[in-house]
Amino acid sequence: MIPGIDNLSEPSENVAVPQHSNSSPIISALWALLIGATMAAVACGGITTADTRKPLRVVTTTSLLADLTQNVVGASTVVTAVIPPGADVHSFQTTPNHSIAISNAGLVVSNGGGLDDFLYPMIENALKDGAVHVVASQGLAGVSTRQDPHFWQNPANAVHYVRRIQEGLSTADPANAESYRDRADAYVQRLLDLDQEISQILSEVPPSRRHLVTYHDAFAHFGDRYGWRTSSLVANDAGGVTPIAITRLQERVRQEGIAAVFTEPQFRSKVIGLAARDTGVEVGTIYSDVLGGGGGAATYLDMMRLNARNLVGLLR
């Protein structure tokens, strides 16, 4: 049995070779060579069938997950994010096209932890039989007391994500499991190097000034990893700002002499600008998700380095 051609019918022993009443020995020899070459091609698997393997299609819920997945799956596979770069995951609305994309995917990667759970009904309804759904943060909630789904702000948690993605890819496409493992190993080393690099960059900020104040509560895991205090105006679900929250934050900024507060581009709020102006501090930029394209936060690695440098630039 030869893979790829077992569904071909066996050649009949009574197959007739075209005969010509006046055929010469040379013509007969040519016919014999032609038939022999055709049978050899079949025997060597030279004929492909309609069930030729299709490329794996991968869909992620966020652009950050798409970036992590791309590093494991390789450049030849297109990874599509449901929520585009720069969009606010907390207010995103899906379309029928997203369901279509998921229905064509062999692997879907989501974050979990409450960040993108609103997409799960769509994923469950659209996911085709045999497709794999991986929740990248699964297993992290039990080792963290933080109610913050932005686990990736700690590179050690990003390593966990990559291994989960590797497992999902290997399940969906076992033929290429070794390649996925090799790419994951290489990328994990880059993440470990990144962790050391960030620690070195942040060491320029005096311990007394290591307090990260943001609009959106998305950096608790960053703070835990690097020994920073974190405060925010709104919860990690980006709910509305309350007057009490603004007052408390302003009081803390004044008491501790905080030099700067930070906000993400998708949450450019006048509220934090006014709060900063009233307390005489600067407003810096920090990123919780990758932006793609050619900017400074185009990839996870770039984003994390940029965040560290932005903090040092305004707080050292």
C-alpha cells in the first residue's frame, strides 16, 4: 500500500496496448516504454490525489497572540487576529466574517482569564470538527492572586503562552510537531533574554520611584515580576472612571511625588490628562498589546522593550 495512491484502481491484466497492423518493432518498443514509465510514476507516488494536505490556518483573538503564534508556526503560515492591532478588546464588536475565519481554521488561540471570553460563544459555534482551541493562559490563574488577564506583561508568563501554543499546533498538525518545538525553543530563549534585558533597563529607576500609574489596570503582572507598585484609574475591564478614583489617584501622586502617569494609545482619555495637569506630572505612553506594522510596538519583544524605556525616560 502506497500513501496517496491507494484509492487508485489496480491496473487490469487485460489492458490492451493499441495495436497497428503495420506497426514496426520501434513503435512497439516506444509504447512499452511509455506504459512502463507511467506505472513507475504511480509506484513512486508521483501521482497526487485530490486529498492533498491543505496548509494549516490559524486564528487568534488578539494581535499579541498572533505575534506569539507566528514565531512558533513560522513565516509560511498566515496567522489572523480577530481583534486588530490598536483596537480596544473591551469594546470590540464581531462580524460574520470573523465566524467564517474561525470556521476555516485548524487552530484557534485565545487568551482567557476574562479578557476575550465574550468571543467564546462565537468560537464554539464556528469551530469545525477536528479543529483545536487553545486557551493560552490556562494554568496561570491558579498560580497568581491577581485578577488581571494581561498575564503576558510578565515574560515568564509569555513563555507559558508559547508552550501552550506549541502544544496546540502539534495537536492540530502533528506532522510538523518537531518544527514547532524547535521554533518554540528558539523563541523561548529570546523571551528569557528579554526578561534579563528589561530588568537591566529598569534598574536605572531608583527604587523609591518604581511606581507605575496607568489609566487601565493591565500591568499587575509586570509589577509583580520587576518589583514595581502599580495603580490605575479604571479596572482591567476598562470600565468607567469614577470621581473617587480620580481623587484618590491625585492624592497618591502628590503624596509620593510621582513624576509621570501612563496611558495606552487606545485609552487616550482626557480624564487622565486633566488629572496629570492638576498634579503637575507628565503623561507617558505604555502599551498592553502589540500594534503590528513598523512602529516601536510592532511585536511583543519590541513592545516590552519600549515600555521599559518609556518608564525609564520619565521616572529615573
